[in-house]
Amino acid sequence: MDNPENEPGKYMTSKFKYLINIILISFFITVGTGNGYAEDKNVEDTPTQYGMSVTAGSSYDPTNNISFYMMSGFIMYDYEKVWKHKAPDELRFKIEGSLGVADDYKTRLAASMNIFAVYYPDLFDSQTFRPYVEGGVGVIYTDFQVKGQGLRINFNPQIGLATEIKINSDRTFFLALRLHHISNGGIDDENRGINSVLCMLGYYF
């Protein structure tokens, strides 16, 4: 029987996927079924938001030679407008699309579509900064494959920490740091993942 310790790349990817799954499941259970919502909440009071961002990042597994540069656009709703059940006031649902390039010795196309749960803990709010956490999953196409990757279309779970930065009453920016994973979830016999860290800077319309 193969020992995963003898294949450190596959072992690290497996550990990362397991950690991502545990964090995402815990996150959705916590914020999706919590009792922190107001009974008389009116979801119409929470406006739908639109925004865009620039993203730059780098892989750290299996190599640190892959760089990502992407433009993203998103729409964010009150969670209850999309999922018709009670949810905390601070929970949002975001749909995000990204298009750009990945530099793997050559410049290649990369495109993704993701959904996120976004949660704003009131504990850390201020007049200028509004931190939040986000977690979600989607699909991504990369016009390249690392050795053993198997497919060019893969699943794309992500988790992140971020903050909105309010410059004035009319302009709000945000800064986010995400852990970014690419793999096919075992659909193909070859499933070498790519793990990266991404930094995003964007603003709301």
C-alpha cells in the first residue's frame, strides 16, 4: 500500500482539501443556522450591492512559480433574499465572476465563477473599517495543467478574511486575503491540486 508520506505533494494537497472542507462546513452551519438574526428582520432594508476588484496572487503548492492576475465582478444579496430561510442579519450571499491570466512560465487564460457566504461580525465594526469573513466554492478553467492535474476545468473552494474601507459616504473600498484551491475532487484519476494565496483590492459601485 502506498504511504502518502512518501508523496509529500499529494499529501499536502489532501490535507489542504480536508481543512478547506472542515472550515467551509463549519462556517455554513454556524452562520446559516445561528440564532443571531432578528425575528422582525426586513430583507428589503439590506440593499443589493455591486462591485469589482483586481486580484493578484501566487501558488505555494506544488510550486511557487504560478502567478494569478485577474479582474473580478460581483453582486451581493442579503442571504435571505436568495435562500428563503431565517439567517443572521450580518450574512450575505455573493456571486463572483473572474477573468484573467495565470503565469506558469507562459501566460495562460484563467476564468472562474464562484458563490460565497459573507459574514460581518458586528464586534469589529468601526466608522472606517468593517471586517468580514467569506467562504465558498465554484468552478475554474485554467489554460494549463501542472503535472498530474488531470483536468483544466476544476472545483475552486476559497476562504478569506477581508475588510471594507469606507472613505466617505459615497465611496467604499475593500481589501481581502484568500486561500485559493484548484482540484477536480477525484473526478479524474489524476487530481494534483494547486494551492495559492490571493490578495484582492476592489470597490463597490
